[in-house]
Amino acid sequence: MAQPAIILVRPQLGENIGKAARAMLNFGLTDMRLVSPRDGWPNPAAGPAASGADRVLDEAQVFDNVQAAVEDCNIVLATTRRPRGMLKEVVTPSFGAAQARQLDGKGERVGILFGPERSGLDNDDIAASDAILTVPLNQDFGSLNLAQAVIIFAYEWFKAADETAAYRLERDYSGHADKKDVQGLIAHLEDALEAREYFFPEDRAPVMRRTLRNLIQRAGFTAQETQTLRGVIKKLDLFPRK
């Protein structure tokens, strides 16, 4: 399957190229293209900043201009926030990444243009694109560095096909305790509380018991957790409160 080409147009600092490579590889992107890097290529400052993403740097292609860099691309998106006075579609990173995934699956290649750190893409670069990709940012402060811009798109591209559960427990989960264990915990707790005259006044006792039972049922304890709590109650029974 094809993948988007991350095209850094006239990047200025080797460190930023390295950081962009690191951002890319975190999310499975390896096609880096450099258009007229200011300090030439290879750049010794890029390696340390890549933090192990050497594969991306080693395979990076260098081009003299944007037109050459996008020759094999079917769709090109240009990243910018500034109005350009051109009639262009403007898409968010999530929309652009989803579109890229769809085209990737058809064997078509998408190129994403990122401009130089100081000035961004110029109008000629934008004119070579099919649409503009803009990251929604704070209207009072919208300043992303090169690697940050790359990682936002790379993350959205990865997420578009990621099946990671939205919620999970960090450790191995043994499943809910069976009702016998839960009922045992409830009975144990009620006995301990009864011995200390917790259920008072008497006319409120049914509601209080029901509330405790509902609380414990809703907690979703594992069998180990119910046994741990019973151990706590048993230990407290040995030492009445002074």
C-alpha cells in the first residue's frame, strides 16, 4: 500500500529535519522528501535529533523544486494557515489524513507540503497543490514548528486506520467477579456494619443497605479485588474503633 510523502520545502535546520523524521516514523511514515534544504544534504545535525529514526533520513530524497518532488503524487496538500487569495479547498488534518488513507488503498500517492520554518510555503508552492491543509489552532496564537506540524498529520494518518480500543485497563484484566463472590463481599460488609450499629435509624436501614449493594455492584470488582476487600473488612473487625 502506498503512503503519503512528507515533503519539506526549503527546510532550514538539520535538527528540524531530524525531528520531523522522528515524528514520521512514530506513526509508520518513511517517505521523506527534501526540496532545496538550506544547508545541503546530508546534514550532520539531523541524525541526533531523529533519535533513532535513521531509516527515514537514510532514504530521504532530495529535489531541486516542488514540481519535481511531487511528480509521482496524485494529490498534493499544502500546509498553511495564512490566507493566500486563491480559490482552494481547505481541509483539516483529520479529513486530509482520511482522504490520504483512501487514496493509499487505491495505490494513489498523496504528497503533503511543509514550508520552511521562518516563512512557510510561498504562493508558488501553494499553487502546485490541490488543496490546503490547516491545523485548527488558538486564534490568538497559532505557531507550530516544523516537526509539530508533521506529527499532527502523521498521527491523524495513523489513527485513521488504528484499531486501538478507546478505553482499556493497563494491566491484564481477569474479568468481573462472579455474583457469588460479590454477594459474599456485600454480606460480609453488612455484617460488619450491623455489628457497629451503622444501619440507623431502623426505618432507613433498607435504603442504606440497598445503596451499599448498588455501589458495590456498580464498581465491577474482579474476584481478586473482592477478596482483598473482604480481607480489609476482616482485619478491621479485629480492631474495633476506639
